[in-house]
Amino acid sequence: MRRWIEAAILNRKITLFVLVLLIAAGAYNFYISPRQEYPEINAPVAMISVIYPGASPSEVEDRVTSKIVSEVEEIEGYDYAYTYSFNSASVTFLRLIYGTEVQTAWNDLEDRMDILQSELPPECQAIQTNTDLVETAGLMVTLSGENYTYNELNDLALQLKDELKSIQGVKRFEIMGKQEREVVVEVNYKKLNAVGISMRELFGMLQAQNVEIPSGQIEQQGTSVNLRTSGRLTSLDQIRSLNIGVSPQSGQTIFLSEIAEVSFQDADTSYKILQNGENAILLTGYFQKNENVVLVGDEVDQVISRFQESLPSDLKIERVLDQPENVRKSVNDFMMNLLQGVVFVLVVVLLGMGLKNALIVSTAIPASIMISFIFMGYLGIELHQISIAALIVALGMLVDNAIVIIDSIQVKLDVGFDRAEACVSGAREVAVPVLTSTLTTIGAFLPFMLLPSIAGEYIASLPSIIMISLSVSYLVAILIIPPLAYMFLGPSKTSGRGKGVIRLFFERALLAAFRFRVLTLILVLATLGFTIYAGLSLNLKFFPYADTDKIYIDVRSENASSIETTEALVKDVHQILSAERLILSNTTAVGGGLPKFYNTLPIVPNSNDKAQMMLRVDMEALASGNSGMTLETYAAELQQKLDHVVTGGRVSVKLLEQAEPIGAPVQLRLLGSDLDQLGEAAEKLQKLISQVEGTAKVDTDFENRVFEYVVKPDLELAGSLGMTQYDLQSEISLALRGQAATTIRLDDGDYDIVLKSNVASLDDLRNLKIKAAASDLKVPLETVSEIALASEYAVIKSYKGDLATVVMSDIAPGYNAVDIQKAIVEQIDPADYPGIAFKFDGENEKIVENFGNIGSSAVLAVMLVYSVLLFQFRSFTQPLIILLTIPLSAIGSFLGLYFLGFELSFVAMLGIVSLLGIVVNNAIVLIDFINAERSEGKSVKTACVDAVEKRFRPIMLTTITTVIGLVPLALSGSALFVPMSVALMSGLMVSTLLTLIIIPMVYLWTHRDNDPIV
């Protein structure tokens, strides 16, 4: 080590030149580094969907969903599958065990679904698999206007899309909400009954009359010329004039127009977009990964601004999601916090060490941060709220090594060492303890890179960056600080000043602790006991809600089959929202969910009874109000207003979550084999849970039965007439649902030609004549079948192959999910629900799982820290003494959270455990100097007192710089990082204060003057 330090000093010009180059390279990496709003996570979840036209939910469950589940259960890493069987559709969510080789599993899934396709009913459309459910929109733009049709709005959206898609860094753009037009051939079933053809034959005629088959080539004068036969339909009049047969009565030709109306109509869509209650088109953009979305956003802004200038004034274009701007603001805010932290740290160092020392030490901050950006770029770590917060957390620690080095050099200079020797020997003397301190901190953070969960992946950049920056800071302290000290430092002019009030206080407190050891121990244990009480009193929280200006509303209609009912419900909600002055805009999807506008937003399958709204809230107005309202309390207030007015469905106001989506904080899943039994139990438990104090919006996802008509054919009679099941079902399906037979190409685009009938009532259906393919006989449907009223479940859900439903509850302000779940468990007697199994799956389960992972990581961290200390001190006892700082830090952390009213969240817990490697640093330096003092022949007691006196300034400075560096983060208002910074600051302060007293006291307790010095 001495050789490296001497080389750095002798070649100081080269050393400083290399440093400047590294800082410049780091600055460049910072400029080009990818910027995101939040870390990208790879959730091991896939969605498999299948359309089965005309099938009931029970048919979908039996013939499609159950087969899919049987296949996915065989995939390596399978955890569970949650399924929905709707009318005509199956949706399966597959979850793998975290840590599974995801790409291999997805390849296996694709192969299995390809094989399964042939085993499904032939009417099923192709199986669709989506393995990128975490892909999140980066830009959402709505186009709306009272004087514009959907087609006109869609044309404008296409123009904007064409201009945007060429921007470098843009992955793709999608247009949603277009209401398609189609050519409808509506057959008069009474006239059809009079002719000798069926709906199915008419369907085939439309297809046959609109074909264009390659005809070949003609040889002419030695040259081959292509021959094309024009056979495609080009107008609605051609469709009307199609010859469909001959009248059996008159023998005259029958044209399609004689039995059907042919016209343009809006397609029967079940999905539309509204912007502030008006019909709209939504243009959604997705950015490529590993891009600086801020730079991409600048180009997007320019294109949209130019495009907007060419639009009429009555057309509204609104950016309802602008991730580049959000990222810009987020990164700027965090960078400002970082700069504030740098200034605070420099002021503290200046006050504690003098101008020259402060200027030299301060070089460690920009040097360490900029060089860290080089490693971040190499390792693919992006700039987002987690990574920048990690730099802020590390900020105060970056100067710790430099402070210890410069203080040791200054001591050597003050006692008369030659400048070169003072710089070399001063740095070498503390190089090992400083290295040990760095390694213990790295060892404490290392296990958190390996947390086996999505939450662990979400915060993985925090331990990574802290480890990188601390490693860099050690090299800067060893190789950069000594050359700078050689160039600028001299003996201190204030070396003869007094000890100061604070130092005298600690010296007297230490002597009092030596004198009253038992009393000191009792006080510490009493404080520790109260800390345990305070810790157990803290509300537990997995992750706080996201710091954003958006909330969203999920709407569910009671009528599962009617999109019109859902639209009416949405209209009622819009009326309430229009009176809310805090809501800047609301964007609504009717018939399903909006594109994923936040990474934890749950997927909402398209369904007639579903709608989703995204609300942008005026956060400045919210913060400036006199009521002290937060986004969480405003959402609760808005929920109450909606509950009092909205009927005919459920409307849930929700906040965006961070890290891993949970949904309702309390979720009780019911598993069984009988849907009726599950429904009764869900209703009973919903009432029971509603009576538990602290619950709110208690609901169940159980869908009740809906009535439907069932056609029950007389198979024997139908068979005698030559009529098959296919004849019956295909004719009914075409008459009622309709089906696209072919496509017509017109000047303004391609349109489906949809064939259906004017059957509108039960009597009409009974009188519809069905043609037997085998005998050409046509008889009314009522002749060969009975039509009866029956009930059917609108949606059938399953979990791991069992029928399932969920009873869920939100939490009222001031309560927590853990306590409420315990209260619910006490209220439920499983004996009252025979045949039903219960499984909780809410916030409590995530806390148990992830806090348990943190606990395991803490044990590993302690083992790593102890191993490092064992190698340095060659003692079993002294590392144990140093580890006593850990419970001392816990005292400060838990009391800080308790008295300041914070919850114990995942990130706060991470901050507490992170102190494992930070707080031991002071004890390492202290123990090392006690041993050094004893090696000079001093008694144990004298060595302890002298070590505290000599190491007081660097210990206090390193602590204050670390704490003061966290101040901007603690004042940032971030729901995610304020609790963590409070835990770190309070834990470090209390630990340092107690370390200067407790560690020497325990050392004195466990060592004797005649003991060998380690």
C-alpha cells in the first residue's frame, strides 16, 4: 500500500490528470445515461387469452380454460394460475416462482399453446400469449372535439403517429378507441324463410362473390403476360345486386336487396375512449429500453407542437401521460437534492476541518460520484428515483474515508513529520481500518442485491450504487487525497486550541460510565426495551403509494353483459368529477382498462362491465389548501362522494402502488368446488369483514348468475329431418350475433361485410326457419327445439385449478393491513364454511415474505461484517464488541420512526438493516486506536479515554457528514425515501453518541492491562 501511495504522490501530475479524465468520462456517461421514472422490473407473469365465439362461461371453462391450466401447470417454475372464463372468452394469468429462468419458461409456454390449439374447439380463435405485462406506456395523447367523428379523429391520430414513429428511441405507437365502420347486410328473416336458402348459404355466397384468384399467364408474341380476373366487390350497389337464387313461386331471379338491407353502420364495439367525458381517440407511445427518454421526449415535444399548430382551434389534443417530462422533473428534483447534500457536507467539513482540509476532502465527492457514473453505465444501471436516491444516501459516506485519511495526515504534520512522510505514513496508518470500514459497509449492502423478490429487484440499484461509490471513494481517499495533501497542507495553526464543550462532555460521560457501569448498562437495556415497544407499535407497510399526480378509478357494472349499462355508470361518475376543482383531466376506457400507464398498474381484461379512469390531480392546489389534505386523503374523500351517488355498480378510487402491485391491502381468497357455495360464503364474509373496524370498501369479485335463454334441440326429430347440431347453431349464431363474411375495399379504406338478421325478439327466433343441409328442408326453430330460460354465472374464476373468489378490503386512514387481517382471522371460524379453503393474499403476506427476506439478508450481512472484522483484529471478542453498535443503531432508527410518526415500510426496514455496515465504522476506528494506544504501554482505561479524545473529531465529522447528506432526502417529501432517510439519520446519530461511551466501556469490561494486544 505504501508503494502505491508514494507513486501517487511522486507522479501527482499524472495522478491528477487521470482523475480529471475520469471525471470527464463520468460526466459524459451521466449525460448519455438512460433515464427512466422508475426501475424496470421483469415480473414473471404472462397472460393467455382465447376467444371462443358464442360459448357460455361454463363451456369456456370446461373446453378451454381447464385445458390451458393443465398445460401451464407442467411449465418449469410454475407458481399459480388465476383464470377468468367469460362469455366467449378465456383469460389466464400465469405466475412463475421468482428466480425461474423466465425466457425458457416463456418459450415452453409458446410451444405448449401451439400444440394445445389443435385440441381446442375449432371455433376458438388463435391462442394469444402476452409475456411482457410490465411494459408501460411512455406517452399518451388524446384527440377529441365535438365537431369531429371517430373516423376524422382517427385519421388525425394516424397522421400524428406517422410523424412520431420515425423518432429514434420510439418503439411503437398504438391507436385505441377507434369506432370501426362496417357494411352490414341485415336479412329480413321472414323473407329469408320464403326462399330456399339459409343464412349459412348466404354467408358462403358473399364470400364466393368477392374473390380474386390468380389466373395465370398468356403467351403473346413470345412474351408472357399476366392475366388477372377482376372479381372483388367495389360498391354497396354491387352487394345489393348479387344474385342469390331463383324464386320457387315465380321462377324469377332473386337479388340480395329483395331480402336484406345493405348499409354502413358503426361496428358493435365494446371498447371506447373518453376524454373529460367527450368521445376521443387515444394515441399511446412506448419507448425503447435503455434510452434517455428525456432526450427522446424533446423530439416528441417538437413534433407534437408542429402538428398542433396545423390543427383547427376546436380540436383538442392533450398529453395525459408524459413520461419524459415526469422523468425530467424527477431527475432534476433528485439532482437538486444531491447538490444540496453536497453543499451541506462541504459546509460541515469546512467548519470541522478548516478551509484547506475541506477543499481537499471535498474533491472526494465529485470524483467518487462521476467515476461511479462510469461503472453505472458499464453495468447498465439507469438513472431513476432509486439510483439517484442511492447516490444521496452514499453522499455523506463518500467523504468519510477522505476525512479519516486527511485527519491522520494532519496529525502527522502537526507533530513535525516531513510533508512527504506525513502524507505517506498518515495514509498508510489508517489504510487498513479504512479498508475494513469500507468492506463492512459493502458487506452489509451486498445481501440486498440478492433479495429473491420483485421488491428486491425494484431496489437492487440502491445497494449496487452504494457499493460502487464507496469502493471508488476508498481508492480516491488512498490515491488522490495524499497527493493533494502533499501539495497544499502544512502544520495546523490551531493545534493548541482547547477540547471544546462537546468533547469535554463526552470525556466526562465516558468516565462516569466507567465509574457507574451497572447503572449505564441498566439505562441502555431500558432504552432498548422501550425501543422494542416502539418498534412493535409501528404500523407495517409494504411500500408507500407512488409519488405522482395520478389516481385511477376502477368501475364495475352490475350487468356483466351490457356495455350500455357501464357507459351510463361512467357518465354518472363524470358528473361528479366535473365538479372537482382539483382534477385537471380524466381519461376513461369503457369496456376494459386503459393502457398500462404505470408499471404496477394491474391488467384489466376487456369486458362489457368494466371501465377504468385515469385522473390527473392538481398537486400544487392540493398542497396549498388549508386542510392539510394529501393525495391519499383526497382519494378517500372522493370515494365517499362517489359511494353516496353512484348506484348499479362498484366504483373504486385507487392510488398507484410502487414496486409490486398488491391491489386491495386485505384479500381473502376462497377456494372450493361449488360456485353456489362460494357465492354464499363470499356474501357472508363480505358482511362480516365490513364490521371490522378500519376496513373500507369491502367488496368481492364474485359475479352472480345472469339469466339467459337456452335452445334445447330435439335431437331425434332434428335427425329425422336431416338437420345437424351445426345447422342449428350456425344459423342461430349468424341470425343473432352476425359474422364478417368478407371485406370490401373502397377508396377510403377496407370494410368488413357483416351478415346478420333482423331477429330481435324471442318470437322472431322461434319463427326463424332452419335449413337442414342433408335434406334441404326448412322448418321453424320452434318445431325442432325448445327455448327455455336458465341462469348462468357471468364469470367463472379459478386459482390453481380450484374455483375461486376473493373478498377484499381497503384500509381506512390511520389503520394498517396487518392488524386488520389479524382481527379478521379472529372473526372467522372455518367450521362455518365446510368445503371451502381460505388463503390470504394481501399486504400482510407481502410484508411477511419480503421482511423475512430482509431478515435473512441481515443475518448474512452480520456474518460478512464479522468475517471482515475477524481478519483485521485477529480476535473473536473485539469484532463482537464492534457489533454492539448494531442494536445501538436500531435504538435510534426505531425511536426516530416512532416519534416522527412514520410507518415501518420495506424501504425503512432496508435503511435500518443497512446501518449494519455503516455504524460499525466508528467502532472499528475506535477499537483500532485503543489497541494502538495500548501498544504504547498505556493501561486499558487510559487507552480508551485517549482513543475517544483523539478520534472524536473524525468520528463526529464522518457521522455528521453522512447525516447532513441525507437531510435533502429527508425533506424531499418522497413517501418512499423519507422514512428510510429518517431511519438512517436517527440510527446513525444515536449509535455514534452511544458508541463513544458504550464501546470503550465494554472494551474495558472485557480486557485487562496484562492481556496481549491484538
